[in-house]
Amino acid sequence: MRIVWYLARYHGIRISDATVSRMLKRNGVNRLPRGTRLRKVHTKRYNKQVPGHHIQMDVKFVIFRGDRGEKIRRFQFTAIDDATRVRALKIYEKQTQASAINFVDYIIENFPFRIREIRTDNGHEFQAKFH
């Protein structure tokens, strides 16, 4: 299954686990060496129980190609609720304090529940907005 997941995630190749097993057997690598233990795959996600209790906010830069082939750099602001996985996304030309405040206003208006806390990589910059 790990090979199936790896091929799908990193190469966009979707095949069944039976096909992978058949190909490994055909090439003589279907058995693990003796004494090798199988690791359990933990797939349980971290989540909270109350919607809006914790919102995770992050900023990434994205590079696009313009009409004439020039590089265009933009900033993608993302907010995800830990309980419901509701997501908001917005792209800005600059990564400024004004952009961050505008994005926080955007998620406050558009999330279907009251937001209690926003977590960021740099701490709790937006606490005053919610009290």
C-alpha cells in the first residue's frame, strides 16, 4: 500500500495494490527479508472537537508565469479549522500587515461559526480581534 500511496502522491500514477504486488512478485522482490517487522501506518488526523476553537493560518508564496513568461510572485493566505476542516484561501500581491488583517476579516465574515483563536507560525498576533 505504501508504494501505491507514493506513486499516487509524488508521480500521479494510480494503480491498485494488487498490481504492485504482482509486479514485485514478477521481479522477485515480493518478500521482505527475514526478521523485518511491519510498521503500523497511523492515519488518524489531529483535530479539535469544537468548530472555531482553533483556526490554523499560514502564508505561502506562489510563483506564476505571466503572459510574456515573466515570473509573478503572489502570496497565498490559508486558514483551516481544526475541527471541521473548513478552509479559506485568498491570494494577495504583497505580504503586508494590511493583507493579513484583510484576510482575517475575510475569514471572520465567511466561516459559518464564531472563531475563538487563530494560530500562526509566529504566535497569536490576532488575539485582540476576538475579545
